[in-house]
Amino acid sequence: MSLRLLFVSMHTSPASSPGAGDAGGMNVVELHQAQALAALGHRVDIATRRSSPDQPEATDLGGGVRLLHLAGGPAADLAKSAIDAHIEEFSAGLAALEPYDLVQSHHWMSGVAALPVARAWGVPHVQSYHSVAAHPGSPLSEGEPPESDARVAGEALIARESDAIIAVSTAEARTVVERCGADPASVIVIPPGVDLETFHPVRAEDRRPACPWCGSSAGYVLMAARLQPLKGADLAIRALAEVPTDVRPDLMIAGDVSADFADYRDEVEALIDALGMRNHVHFVGAQSREKLAALMRHSQALLVPSHSETFGLVALEGAASGVPVLASSTGGLREVVVHEETGYLLHDRDPARWGRTLGGLLADEPLRARLGVIARVHARRFDWPDIGVRLASTYERIARTRP
């Protein structure tokens, strides 16, 4: 059964945004999902919002995957929190397309735009959230900020009305049932995959990435995430300050500043100065997938101190790279990191505890090696071709059974 599938990804462009600014970001997931499905004989178009006047209407990405750019507000980069004002215009662009066999929406804005279009076409609508807003007044650890008044209502609407919801983890499945009101019978857990060719352990022929800023003989640890409070760069820095100076590595932070939290970089810089860590912390910006993978495989450890993650793709990429991961014990990270086997899950945000754990790991090279080997074995469970088969069988079943 070959299907024509429309992926709707209103606020990210999977083909043009693969850098570490979205490390673990779902634009990478969407592109790999499409490629895995196309390899099984399905045709996939990915519709996203035009963010530059130079973007063509359609780009052939090869292998049965196309990228479509549709109007949805000004053809310019917008903060994610500003894009929802243009949902109706984007929805109109979707409605002008030829009908597909099934529509898969990524993120809440895409679902709100695509759901009425799928209904008009008489085809199934499948929703993937990738992140769910915290209710107003909830602590940061419960999820992302609401970002707009429309988000909580929009997430609830698509939870009730979609034919199926694909959650990236059991933690996300629980959230969309309890917080968004989804019917548990409609929720299916299919995790993202990982590119095992790009993210791999150090090989004999691998060159260590150029690191002119590195001043520590202890090497470096890596954090790959957008600079926003949710990702917890402040905890990573405080934890590093707790590591004894004789084994203290440098900290590389790979990722863009989030437009919705532009002041956070200044807060982090002030913290670095207050702790006397200026020579140990380095912001290296967004990286290509290949450069991020090189930084990752040569690091001593990967830090994922997020307040909340629905899955934590970057932790899986670290595991595939043969690197132990220190992560917050929250959300989907509990399903990616196997405590004391592939890394460590920290149950609180005490910098001293994080620092002790990191320091002990850095001082024990055989332990790092053992954790890294098992991490790579664990990551092979998430090979993209296998994930593609699971997605395809799910779509085929939905398409067959929908009245």
C-alpha cells in the first residue's frame, strides 16, 4: 500500500534548518521520518512556512520527498511565538494543494492549520506534538511556556479531533492524555530514530575537531541546545564550577540564542563571570549535523540539564556517538538514558550533585569507556529504517480503517 503523505511543519524548515540551534530539534526528526517512509515506497511532501522570499515553491529533496514553501505571514524569520498569528493564511495555502491520502502535522500550530483541511479532503489527520505547553501558572519543569493564548486551546482541539496522535515517548503520551484530553485509544508511541552513520563513536580515521578556544588539558564536555531557560545552560555552568580544578574540562555550548528568550544569553554571561568561569565556557553557535557529531564524539560527556524534554533527541545522538550522557531525570529523557548503563539521570537540580557526578565520571576513564560502549548498543534500537517501518504500518492501518 503506497500512500501520498503530507507532513505539515509550519514553523520549521526540515531541509534548511539542520544545525545545532535545534539540536535534538524535531525538524531533523521530520526530515528523517519522511526519508524513511519514502524508502519504503511512500511519497512525502513536507509543507512549511515561507521564511525567505528566495525560497522556491517546491524543492525536490530526492528519493520521493519534496519540500513545499507556503505563505504564512511575512517571508522572513519570525519568533516562534509570533507565527501563530498567521495560521489561517497558512491553512489556506494547504487547502489549495491537491488532496493527499493522509496528513501528519508536527507541532500544535501545524495541527490547527491542517486539521480543517484534512477534514475537507476526507482524509485522516495524525498529530505529533513534540512539546506541550505548560498551563499558565505552572512551574517551568512541567513543560514549555504557553507562548500565546491560543496554544493551550489549540493543543486541546487537535487532541480531541485528530484521528491519531503519535507521541515520541510514553512521557509525552501521558501528557497529551492528561493535559490535552486526548483519547488514550488514539495515542501511539513511536520514538524518533537516530542517524547512526553521522553520529558514531570515534574511529581511527576521525580527526579531533579544531578547538582553538580549548584551554583545559581535561578536554571538554558538550551541551547542545538552544539558549533558553528550559534547556538549563545555567545548571550546566554551575555544575562545571563544582568540578575540582584538576579534572575540570571546558564546556562547549552549541546552539543558537532563542529569539523568544533573547535576554537569557546575557543572564548566562553574567553567571559565567560571577563564577569565574570565563576561561572554561565557550559558545560555539549553531553547528551543522556533521560538525555537531564530531564535537559530540570527541567530548568527555554530554550534558542535558533540561527542565523538561518530551524525548531528548540530543541525548540519543550522544549515545550513538559512544559518549556517556548526564541528563535530568524528566520526561522522555528517562526513556533515552539508562541510568548507570549509558549515563546518569539526576533527580534534582543541585549543582553540587551534578558536579560530583560529572567529576567522578571524568576521573574514571574506564567507566567512561564502558558507558560509551553500552550507549552505542542502546542507540541501535532507534535505527531510522526500523522506525520508518513502524510509522508506515501505523499510517497504513489508519488509512485502511478510517470510514
